[in-house]
Amino acid sequence: MPHEVRTTKFTVTDVDTSRAFYELIGLTEVNRFETAGLADFDAVRERVKAGGLRTREFGAGMFLADDPSGNVVEVVRLATP
């Protein structure tokens, strides 16, 4: 059975350009949450591991985690300017 996207979050730097891209692939913005900062990558990785979720590490800057519904979530450390 194919998966259906119900909820997702994207971190973007240019909302208008990103919205146009995601609308091209059939996604529609239904809500927006804005924050001034980014989550600390290492802290997120440790919380995911402590929560007992399956993860696959790809070097120091990326890991995949399976959410409770079986979706794969990619978490990537952003390069700092």
C-alpha cells in the first residue's frame, strides 16, 4: 500500500521560493511555525536515540530515524556560514 503524506516539516530560508517548489510536487502549506533558531543537531540525535527509535548514522552530520508510523526522517546538520 503506498504511503500518504499527512504531516511534514521543512526548514527553509526563502519561504516564497520554497512554497513554489513544494507546490510543483503537489504539497500545500496548511500551517506555518517560525522560530528564530535551529535545534542543536547533537541534542536531537541523542533525544532520538534515548527515545528508542531506530537510527542509521551517515557520518557526523546526518542520520535517518524511523518514526512510529514507519516513515524515514532524514536529519542533517546544517553548515554554519
